[in-house]
Amino acid sequence: MKRHFTYFKMFLLTAILTAGTMFSPISAQEYGLKKGRNISLSINNQNSEKQKTYFNFGLLSNYQNLNGASINIISDVVHQKTAGFQASGFVNIVGNRSSGMQVAGIANISGVKSHGLRIAGLFNISGRSTYAMQISGIGNLAGNNQKGFMITGLLNMSSVNTKGILISGMANIAGNEQKGVAIGGLSNVCGGDMHGVQISSLMNIAGNTNQGFQLSALGNVSVINHGFQMSCISNYSGDNKGLQLGIANVSNKCSKGVQIGVININGDSCAHQVGIINIKPQTRIQMIISGGNLYKTGAEVRFRNKLIYTQLGAGMILGGLTDKASVAGTYRTGLAIPLIKDKLHLNTDIGYSHIETLGNANIIPDRLYAIQPRLGLEYNPLKKFGVFIAGGYSWTRTYKNNQAYYKSPIVEAGLVLF
């Protein structure tokens, strides 16, 4: 199995290198293709300088120009140009430009340009540019540009620009600019500016700017984001001037953009962030240790900006709500209003707690949730140390049928570190 896979990789590499050297625009225009064996029946004119073949049928063919139809069992080689229909069991090769339709069992190769519909079992290759539709089992490759509609089992690739609709099982790659829609089974890559849409199951990359829409399951990457990045996991942009929507959004700058997600990280103090955890250069990450009448012990991490803060934590509940120990995970968001600068703050927040009752005998549901508003005072005698006391109320309800289960005042006190 490994040996067969090695042979396949060698074949794939050889095909790409052959297309890039033997059928480059320079060799096709200046030197043409070598005259070879011709085992076919054909109808053509008698002009030796501009020989044109109007109909050709045979085993393998090698001639100057095609203006009509050619069907061969093995291969069809045209030195200069084609205009019409070309079909072969293995490969169609045109030294300069092909116009019309090409169908081959393995590959269609044009030294300079191709115009029209091309269908190949493995590859469609153009030394310079491709226009219109290409369908292949493995790849559609162009030395410069691809324009139109391309669909392939593995790879669509152009070294400069792509325009139109590209659909591939693995990846769509544009060396410079992409305009249009690229749908890749794994990824879409654009070396420069992306104008349009990139959709993939793993990752989309714009080497310079994203000025369209990037949608992926794993991640989107751009140097500058002027458009919309949406991912199930993460989005990254060096400078976000558009919208990032995902679980985690990361940007070095975001003065004119917006980040919406669970975790938003930005190197710009003026970033616009909407999320559970928002981190900027001025964000202080603090540890809170507390205890009270409902949560006997608790530990939380607070992400504090100038006025707004968010907290994530866990605590143990004992007595009142449950006769045995239960645990809870809590998220809070609120405002820290300064009363004495850097010393005394009035904190007001609202929290959501998920409670696991751990099979307590007097608890029917295994899980509960609670909504908890609080108001408290925090005193910081040192820059990285403080104490607080807070009071509030807890409304505990069941997930099933959303029924009221327990309500109680809350009194808490604790330490603030860092």
C-alpha cells in the first residue's frame, strides 16, 4: 500500500513539473511542440505553413492546428491552436491556445491559454490562463489566472489570480488575488487580497486583506480584515476593521472593528468587544477567593477593564439548598464604579450559575440553574490586593419545565489578588 502511494506521489509531482517546464508560455510560443507519430485519419487543408485539421480520428495524433473535431484513443497533440472539440483516452496537449471543448481520461494541457469546457480524469493544466469551466478528478492548475467555474476532486490552483466559482475537495489556492466564491473541502488560500467568499471545513487564509466573507469550521486568518470572519472555533486578523464572530477572536488591532464571541483578545485598547471574556492591553486578570451563606467556598477569575468586568468561577454549596455538598459554575458580568480612585469601588453585577447536585437525596433534579444579582464594596489597600463584601439574591430554578425551586439572600466576602 505504501509503495503504491509513493508511486502516486511521484506521478503527481512529475505531472506538475512537466506542465510547468515543457508547456510554459515561452516554449509553446517560441518553439512549439515536437513533431511526432500520427496514426489517424484526418481531413485538412494543404497549406503547409498554416495547416488546419477539420476532422481527425485515430489511435494517436500529432499535427499543427485543429479547427473542428478530433477523437483519439490514446492522445491528441496539437502544435499551435485548437478551435473545436478534442477528445482522447489519455491526454490532450495544445502547444499554444485551446478554444472549445477538451475531454481526456488523464489530462488536458495547454501551453498558454485555454477557453471553454475541459473535463479530465486527473488534471487540467494551462501554462498561463484558463477561462470558463474546468472539471477534473485531482486538480485544475494555471500558471497565471483562472476565470470562470472550476470544480475538482482535490485542488484548484493559480499562481496569480482567480475569478469566479471554485469548488474543490481539498483546497483552492490563489497566488495573489481571489474574486468570487471559493468552496474548499479543507481550506482556501489567497496570497493577497480576497474579494468575495471563502467557505471551508478547516481554514481560510487571506495573505493581505479580507474584503468579503470567510466561513470555516476551524479558523479564519487575514492580515487585515475589512469584511466578515465567522468560524466555529477561532478568527485571527492582524488589524480587524470588520466583524469577527467565533468562539475565540484574536486581533492585534481592532479600533474600527467588532469582535463577538466567547473569548475576545485584542491588542488595541479601543477595541469593540462583545463576549464572555474580553481581553485588552489594560485588562487586569485577577483571582478572587470567597465564601458566604450559599457558596461556602469559591474561586473565580476576574477580567477587569476600566469599568466593565467579567468573572468565571466555581464554588461549593452546602446547607439550605442541599443537605450534601453540591458544586456550581458561575459567570458574572458587571460594573466597577470608582468611589475613591484605585482604592474603593462599588461593584454591581448579575450572574448565572449552573448547579450540579451530585445525587443529593432531597434533590429531585440532578441539575439546576440560578440567576443572581449582587451589589458590593471592594477596598484595595495595595495595588494587587483587596478585600470585598457583597450582598444579593439568588433565584434557583429547574431546567426541566423551568420551575421555581429555591430562593435565598446572598452574603459573600473574600479576597482579591493581582
